[in-house]
Amino acid sequence: MQSARQGPLAASRRAPLRLLVIGLALLVVSCGSASPGTPAAETAPPPKPRNAAAIAQSIAGGKVSVLVYADRTRGHPIMAQLAALDLWGPVLGGTGLDPERDLERAFVTAPRADAASEAVIVLEHNLPPERLESGLDALLSRSQPPGTRESGLGVPAVRVTIKGHARVVATVEPNFLVVLPVARAREARRFVGTGGFPDPTGEEAAFATAVDPARTLKGPREAPRVPPTLRSLEATVTLAKDGGALLALDGPSEGPEQAARDAEFLNEEIERTTSFRIAIVTVRVVDPIGFFAEGDRVKAKRRVTPGELDKLFGLLSAVLPR
């Protein structure tokens, strides 16, 4: 009688065990039937963060920044003109590295336009390892005093003196060089794992920003002043096939009425700094850009001819620090 009562109970306990055995058998069969040479599906690694600009700005306290999509400037005279402004030309000069051929993107940031000694530069390049090493050797040899290889930074780096300023040039990724002031050298490792810069949103070849431009863009008297009510200023440069460019500027003011006053102020400053009088005749180096208000924003957009571009870069080279 007792065994009869235990029969259904024992059977119900054995049911899960049988299901477990059947499941394990099916698993063994399915694993055994797979081709031994078929690898397991691999998960693609996540994309690297495009954070190089943010890292550089946080290190330098960067308020003035320029990003150049160098791959878009190839064959255009603007690349040589940019290099002549001492943005990255002194770093590459004499190394055998060609900015037009070897750079993909270049970024420079500093607290102010006149704070070149505090700038951080990030160069994305396409150099094979042997050419990069040769270029760094050349950089070491032309440094005065002679450069040295740095250790203890977490990334390969050299210390060199360029135009009287000591700099550390670090290879933070196979295709990224970072140039930092010596006091910031230990922060080079922050760039490890970077994916560089965001892709452009349009046809622009260069993009520049200035926060608090009345202060951060302040230069000698020859440079145009910016009204303090303009909170920031952005500029984009789109290249033309004839060697010219389309220049567009945009920045927020404190309101529509103030934006109109800011635009008028900027037009007067551009007139003052790009023209001069001979007797009763006013001679303009370039035609006015023409700022205007659109709501609470101040804007400008103008086609710049190749000749005007040369003159504008000449003016920039005269007012920017060396």
C-alpha cells in the first residue's frame, strides 16, 4: 500500500531528472555536430571615443581652438599658409614629415590666442612606424639644446626645444602625436585609446572657436577688437577649387538689440584694421567681411578670393605671437 502511494510521487520527482538528462544529451549532440574548424562568433570591439579635442582643451584650459581637416586641404594653398602661422609648422619642420601629405587632422588649443607657450597640439597622421621614428629622430637632432627621450610618461615621448620653447612630443597612439608644454607632459597618457575627432558635419575644411573672444582673442592694436557682449565666436572655412574659400562666422550676443550693436562694432574694427589712408584716399587690404545681426546672434559670410586669403594670412602672421 505504501509503495503504491509512493509510486506517483517518485515518478514526479524523477521527471525533472529525466528532462535534465535529455537536455544535457541534446547539448552534447549539438556541440559534437558543430564543425571543429568553425570559430565562435566574435563581438566587434566598441568604437574608440572621438575625444581628442576635449582632452586637449581640458589639459590646456583651451578657450581658443582650431581643428583642420587636413585631408580636405590637400592641393590647396591654405595648408602651407596655416603651417606658416606656427600652429604646427615648427614641430614638423626639418623632420621630413609633410603636413599636406602626412596629416589627416590637426588640432590646436590654448587659453588665449597670445598663449602659444601653453598650447596643446594633436596631430592625426598616416605615417608608417619607421617614417614616424625617423621624423622624431630628426626632431631630436635639430633641437637646441639637443633633445632627449622621455621615460615614465606611460607613452613613448621626446623632449625638444622648438623656437626657444621646451615641448614634449608624445606618440599616444600609432597614428596620433601630441605636443604639450613640459609641465603638462604627464597628461599625455590621457590620450591613450582616443579615436581622434568627430567627422565634419558639412564641407568645411577648418573649424575654429573662441570662448569669451573679447579677452581670449585680444591682440596688439593692429588686431580687430571683439565686443565683450559677444559670448563666443565660431568660424568655419570651406575651400574653393580656385584657391579661395568661403568664410562663415557666428556667435551669440546678449539679445537682438545688442547683437545689432555688436555687428556694427565689428564692422568698424574690420574697417580700421584692414584699411589705411593715403592723403584723402582710403586703401583697403581686403574688402569688408560684413557682420550682421540675426536675432540674438552675430553672423558674417563671405567668399574670399585667393589674393584676399594671402593678405588675411599675412595680417594674421603679423599679429599672432611667435
